Amino acid sequence: MAKKTEKSGMSKEEEIGFHKGSLSTLAKERQELGRLLQIVEQLMQMHVSALKELGVDLQKEINNAQKKKKPIEDILK
């Protein structure tokens, strides 16, 4: 019979399995988050390009927002 640890009440093997499984799940979640960030970045770049084609000077918008101490998200609304 496996000896249980005082802290968790699980055997050492169960505890090791639990932590390995948790790390595996978290690694997959981190990978998915990275993929989601790439998609968001691509979409943002598409919108930036479209605004430039329409003649919007985003750098000017950012500079104005910084002068007014407002976040750029508020300026673009």
C-alpha cells in the first residue's frame, strides 16, 4: 500500500500524477492563449491597414490621446 502524504492525504504517486496532469493542462492552455493572441494581433493589423487606406493617421490619433491623457480606446470610440 502506498504511503499517504500528511499534507494532501494522497499517496506520493497520486500527488505526482496530479501535478503532472495539472502542468500538462496548463501548458495546453498557455499554447491556446498564444494562438488566440496571434489571431487578435492579425485582426488588429488588418484594421490598422484598413484605416491607413482610408486616410486615418493613427500616429496622430495616438499623439493626441497622449496629450489629452486619454486612453486610445476612448479616442477611437
